[in-house]
Amino acid sequence: MKILLKNGFVVDPSTGLNEVGDIFIENGRFAGMTEPEKTIDLGGRVVMCGGVDIHSHIAGSKVNMGRMMRPENKLNVPDTHTTGVLYAKMGYTFVTEPAMPPLKALHTHHELHDTPFIDNAALALLDNNHFIAENIAEGKKEENNQWVAWYLAATKGYGIKAVNPAGGISWEWAKELSDLDEKCERIGVSPREIMTELVRVNEELKLPTSFHLHLNNLGIYGNSDNTTKSIDICSKGRTHIAHLQLSCYSGDSWATMASDADRICKKLNKTDGITCDMGQVVFGDCTTMTADGRLEYHLQKLTHNKWVNFDVENETGTGVTPYTYSKNVAVNAIQWAIGLELALLLKPGKVALSTDHPNCGPFYAYPKIITWLMSKQARDKEFSECNQDAAKRCILPSLDKELTLYEIAQLTRSTPASILGIGHGIKEGNKADIAVYDLHPDERNPGKIENAFSDAFLVLKDGGVIYQNKNFRETYGKTIAVEPKYKLDEKYIEDKFYEEYSVLSEHFKI
């Protein structure tokens, strides 16, 4: 069908559009203007491409563990259908599952397939994989190129994810690493060596997205020095640092913990090829889940909540435990402030919106976060309700900057799309994924901003209306994956599987 979206205020950083204009769609894609079969007058409302979430745990084994652990709070970790509905209602059309254990890939894809409305991709966890670590220890670069290429093709993965590299291997023997040059148990490789190798492999295989990294010592006071060192280590290739808020802490105890976001942002702004997402805290109850089992163990020791920790054979591990972010706790208030500091201090194109759903808060809190970023009044009001000791240990109160709609579109659309390497923007030939918000470009009222981004006026996916007037037209998106062009020694891979996995390589493939 030929559709004309008329008289919208188009905000599209991918093409530089920030003005009133018309959009023409033909056969599900943006096209040059011809005679339309259907015209929709948008009345000056804000028009953006569909939202892109670069980091949200929505499918897989640990997500299901979170659902089982929290029957009392079903929206904390929503089911697949609810996940798709909530994203579509906000105008999002693409979501990345950022931590897929290769051995658990089949069920992860079953869940992604069962999530309506959104296109999706999954990143394969390859950080603490014994095969890859052993090859690093033995200097076998060619073999690692083969393993990564094989894993991504076999699991229908889209990119490489590392979580607490080398630290996860040590944690299998209840040991921890505190330094980037400290060697892990048994295999004897360091976080520095694993990060360096995976950055190299990512570039040599020419993968479309950056190497995605969950930093070592995440969530611990004084971890910001580790963060600056990791930025230097990964600067030889494209690297995306996940939920950076959790890695911006100075101090030598929780009593002295403070924001180091200003220093981290200055370094990131000067370092090409390194990006991040926020990991913004939202006050309230949440369910934390991560392949960083060490972190979850320590969190559970702090809270005494229920807790799950398990390994996935020789690949990775995971932990799940509930947590509550409280305005009365200074550390939590500082964490809340750091996420906003990152979005306000980093250059456009360096940072994407995330809550590391569900770890720091639910993805459906994005409209509230957008409001804090667009309105100093709104964030000052929120901060005024927090433990005021936090104000002395961060710089957020001194930041007067308010993001524009154009910058919000960068944060939620063009930047994550660029990092992922997916076609995006209102350009002829691109998929017509569109969100229209009942908002005019000069609106600064916090309540109206939050309401508009909470409930889109109109959402189109592949050129078809999927949400309008609080009614959904259910459709399902597509999973994008890569199959790197690389010569594989299948016999070598089959033999290693036979020796060390509980399944054969032929049964592993999707």
C-alpha cells in the first residue's frame, strides 16, 4: 500500500531531519513521493523512526529464572507477549537480547520468535568460553577466529558479548579477579588478554556491530580506574560498553563511593570507536540477572534475598536475585544520578538509552527517563526526594542541560542503530518503522512529555499500522543474525565438542 504521512514534525538524526515534512511509504519501505492510496494527517505531531533498544534482557534461561523467582511481580520480568506489547506502545520496533549463552540459544530464539511487534537480535556470550580462553593462552588466533565464526553461525547470533572476562572462569572455582592483568584459575589468561583478543576477532570477522562488553569489577566502589584502563585496552577496535553507570564509581568503601562519571565521560569523548549505554537506575523493586555470577553472589549476601547461581557448562554462568533501589539510600541515589550524568555529558553518538532491563529498572520506564533528561525541573524534583548525602557525591545538581527532541532521537534511535550496524533512518529503501507521538516540538511540560512517550499516537512497523488509538494489530518481527564468511575446520570443532560438551556439535546448531 502507498501511504502518505502528512504534516508531521520529523525528527531523524540519521538524515539530519528536524522540521515539518511529509513521509511517503510504499510496500513497507520509505519511498519517493507518488499518488498515495491512504493519507494520514499528523497535525504537527512529532515523528521519529521506531525506537531501538541496544541492551534489554527479554529472552533466555536467566530471564525465565527471573520469571519463576518473582511470581509476585509479573511486570518485573514480563512474559514474551507483554514485552512486545509494552515496547510497541512506546514506539519501539527493535530490541537486542544482550547475553545469550550459546548452549541455550535455541530456547532464546523460541522466546524471541514468540515476542510480537519487534525485530530482534541476540549477542552470544563468548567471554569465559574455555575453548577461546585456551586458544588465547596458547596463542592460537586462527582457531579463535574459527570458533567465534562457528558459534555465531550455529546459534544465529548477531555479535560478540563479554561479561567479566576471565573473572567468570575464576568464579567457576569460587575465586575472583581484582586486576585486569591477573590470570584466571586453571586456564591462566587475564581480562586484558580476553578483551584484546575479542576486539581483534570482531574486527577481523568484520561483524556489523561493535564488540559488546560488561566490564570487570562492575557494581563495586572504586571501579572507575578499571573502566578507564579497559577503554584504553579496547580502543583498537569498535567496542560498546554496556550499562556504564555500574562502572563509574570512585571511593574506597560504600561510605565514600561517589560518581566518577565526569572523568569517564571526558575520556570517552576523546576516544574514537568506544560507545556505551546508560544502565539508568529507576527507583523501586527490580530483578537483577547477569552472567556475572560473582556480582549476584555479593548482592545476595548484602540483601539476603533469594538467589540463583549456575554455570552453563564450559561457556559462561549466571546469577539472579531481587533488589530494591531506594531513594533513602545514598548509594542508590548516586547510581540514579550517574546514569543521567552520562547522557548529559557524553557527545551525541556516544551513548544510548538503557536500564539494563530488568537490572536497574524496567524498560517501560524509558518515558520517565526521557522526561528527566528533557527537564531539569523534573530531575531536580526527583532528586529532592532522595537522600541528600548523594548530592555531595555527584555533579548532577550542577548540570543545567536539557536534551532536545533531536538528542532524544539520537539516544533512542540513531545511536543504538549505528552501533548495531542496522539500516535505520527515513531514507528511500529503508524499512518503514515509524513512531508518532502526541507531542509538539516546543512542549516542555514534564507530564505531557512522559505521557506522550508512554503511549504513542501511532506506530507503524514495516509500513503497516500496529498501534493506534490504544488498539494493536498483532504482527511478529524478524530476527537478524550473522554468518561470518570464514573457512572452518569442522573436524577440529566436532572433536572438541565430543571431548568437552554434553552435546555433539551437529545437535548444537540451530
